Amino acid sequence: MLKKFLPFVFILLFTHLVHAQNETVEAMTAEVEEMTKEISKRESFTLTLFKKHLVSLSLLRKAADEPALRMSQKHKDNIKSVTRTRYAELLKEDHQSIVDEATKQDINWKKIEFVDLLYKPRAFFKFGQPGYEGLWIFKDTSKKDVLFTMQVDFIILGTDAYILEIDDFKKQLK
């Protein structure tokens, strides 16, 4: 009797997993698209805006204490060893490298538009958690035949995706 229902249960489970992944990807894309709009509206890629969209240290610490996430002791210790000051410094360094490269490329933040978010899933990503490596693609409408990209790493904590890191600003010719 169980053998009759096993294929049905498998299909149901697979459908649920695909639906959950699609929702996660839609949420990640919406987050990056919203960030693009905010940058354009403010006409600047501010540190405040950058920090607003990245996972907070307090959330990472809560996740480290969550037994359901099965984070290794090494990863827990790494998260807990980072002070608020050091975390703020790391974010500031990443932000400044993006701003410096964007300045070299003479980007007009007011004219940027979201193009796409390419991604690939990682079963065991940062801190041993699942996540996605993403490539945020946008354009400056004042520049012809040029796209810009940034690496965006998302970590899955429970059922939600959070931006863990944004870096590696690059100019790409179409």
C-alpha cells in the first residue's frame, strides 16, 4: 500500500521544494531591485543604504544560537568573535571599495536601472548554511553599451534569504 503512495509523496515534496526555492529567488531579486531604486532615488550609494540591505550582526548571532540551523561550533565562534565595531568596519570597507570603483567608472547613480540578478545555489555556503551566489546586473542609462555588475552573496537562515555581502563592482561591455 505504501509503495502506491510513495511516488505521489515524492512528487508533492519535490513540488513544494521547487515552489519554496522560487519564492526565495523572487525575494532576493526584489531586494536587489528595491536597492537599485533606492540608490537611484537618493542619487547616491550611501553607506546607510548599503548597511540597511545587509544582514545585521545581531541576526547572525541569533542564527548561530538556533539549534535548527545546525551551525558548527567553529562557525558559531567565528560569528560571535566579531565585534560590532569590526563588523561596521568590514561593511564600511566593502562599501568604500564599491564607491571607489564606481567613481573610476564615472557612474551616475541617479540614472541606474536594475537589469537582472543571476544566481546559483550553494548547499553549504557561508557559515555552513545554504545560500546563493548572485551577480547583480544594472545599467547607467547615461552610458551606452555598458552594464555594471556586483557580486551579491545571500545566506539562508531558516527559510529567509539575507544579503551577507556585496562587493566586486565591475564594468561590463555589452
